[in-house]
Amino acid sequence: MEKQHLTYFKIENFKRFDSFEMDNLGQFNLIVGDNNVGKTSVLEALTFDDDARKILTNFWGVTAFRGTYQFQKTRLEPDDIQQTRFWESIFRNLNSAIKIKNSDSPFDIFIELRPHLKLSEEEKILINNAIITIIPTYWIKVSFIGEDGNLIDYQLIPAYMEGASTNNKDNFISSYIPFIPANIGYKSDLLNLYYLFVNPDKKNRKETEDNLRKFIPNLEEIRPHKISPEQEVIGVTLLNSDIILPLTYFGDGTVKYFRFLLEIFISRNRRLMVDEIGSGIHFSRLKLYWKSVLQLCKQFKVQLFATTHSLECQRAFVDALEDPEMQQYQKDARNITLLENKQGEVKAVTYDFEQFEYALNIGFNTRGGVL
């Protein structure tokens, strides 16, 4: 496994978790568990970053992706987000910090919600030296604590998100959130992704088309297509046909796979979190889908964290890795089962490939539940 990939992760005071940790992580991690056990919250937590502002952008962004908050307007003002009380909602206990510890960093991250009226004198001086356009009700204080327990640095950030320009590749990557929600479907951002990361690069275009042929065998090429003067979509041409078809013609599973292909290009050498990775994929295609996903993650050095509630998806994960050409990936594959005890605490049990394969073969429950 690549050195930059996580092997250990712990978070405290985040959403439903007083304390939650995962150990013995691999490059390909399939997270399973009962409804409402916190699978998606684990993915959200894993969008953390060593940059304080990026942490906040990611935590808000994954919630926005999932449609938790609905706004009629496209440009949000600071008060819009403050009124959702989003920042209060991600803390299990408002009077304590969210704490993040991981194997990839020499320091721990502490995140606190700081009411403006309760800032210390030192914090007020820090704010006065900064340029801000509005005084928020809350600030987020992000501290970086060394292995010796001493403070390395901290930042105070207004508890609202300002929009970032995404009209070029560098700006897009800086604002990119490595998270694919469940059932996201076709959205206009796919066209933007295509223009930024595929269309200008002949190698990326070929890579994308070669992989999409696993779902559309007679595909000739992918290209943007105007269906009206105001609307442009991802189009597909087929061999022996002059018709340009919209990508959505081929179904939700193909759209989801296409999104995965594009986001792999952006997430190279990083983590990518995918919620309900098998949703929309017909069971007969799950094994092929998993093989392609794992090969792409390996090729682009992406550490994958994906959730599922489906036994078929788990079985296809193992079946894909049992193929002779895939056996080299077994050492980096994990199944992480979330279990809830009677006190409401969630524990993670990590199975390596051999343990997971054996458990499935004997019918042992690997999908979580109550301890």
C-alpha cells in the first residue's frame, strides 16, 4: 500500500460518535453496517484535511451534496448556512472539540465551535488582524496538536463558506471534495468535470472511453453535445450509428460508473469516499464493476472508502478479487463491519481479505448489527 494512505483513523465527538476508530486499513475499504449506524458519517469524517479551511469546506460540502439542506437560491450568504445550525449539528457535544487522529499525520486536529462573544483576547487580536467582510455568530477554531501534546498552530475561521471559483483545473482541485453521494445521478457538474479533466487530454479521453466500453461495448466515442442552444450534455456515439445519445440513455448505473471514472482522475494519490457504491448497478454487472473500480484505484493510487448495505455487493467484491488477474490486490482489500453495542457505541471490526472470504463462505454475518 502507498505510504500516503491511511492505516489508522480515529474521530471523537463527531455526529453520532463519542469516539470511533478504524485500524488495519487497506487501499480498498468496504464499510458495511445496519441502517443509521453511521456509515455515511464515517465517510464524511474521512474528508478531513490538514488545511483548516478545507476541513470546513469538505464537512459542509458533503452535507450539501446529499441534499440535507434545500435552498431556492444558488448563491448562499453567510446567514443562510448559520441559520441551518449546521455547525452545531456536527458536534456530538457542543462544549467539546471534535478530535481527529490518523496515521498519515504527525499531529492531531482539534475542531471547536467558538461563539463570537466568548473569544479570548488572543483570539480577538487574531481576528482583528484578518480581513473579513462580516462578523459571524460563530467561529470555528482548528488547532493542530503535536505528538508531545503541545499546540503547533491554530486558525480561527468564520463559520460560513465562501464560494470558490471552479472555472479552471487548479481552482477546481483546491475546492474539490472527494465524496460521491449515494444515488447522485446525472448532474451538470459532470460536464464541467469532463471539460476540465478529460477533454483536453487525449490519454484521459482514451482511458475514459476504454473503461466505459465495459458498460457500453459498442461505444465509439464520448463527447459534449448541445441538445438545445441553452443545454449541453455528455453525449455518446455508437459504432455503425450516426446518432449522438445522451449518457443518461444508458441508465443510472452507467452514469454512476462514468462519474467514478472522472473523479478518479481528480483523486489520484488521495482518498475517495463513495456512499452505497453498488447502488444502481445490476447484480449481474457488480463483479465487472468491482474489477474496474479496483484496477483504476490501483492505477491512480487512490485509497477507496466505500459503503454498502448489500450482501450481493460484498459477494461481488470478493468474487472480483478471486479472479487470477486480481489476486495481487487481495493484500490491500478490507471489509470493515460497523457494530453497535447496547450503549449505542459503534465499533469497527476489520477483516482482511482471507478473513472476509472465509466469513462469507461459511455464512458468517459480516454486515453489522447490534452486539
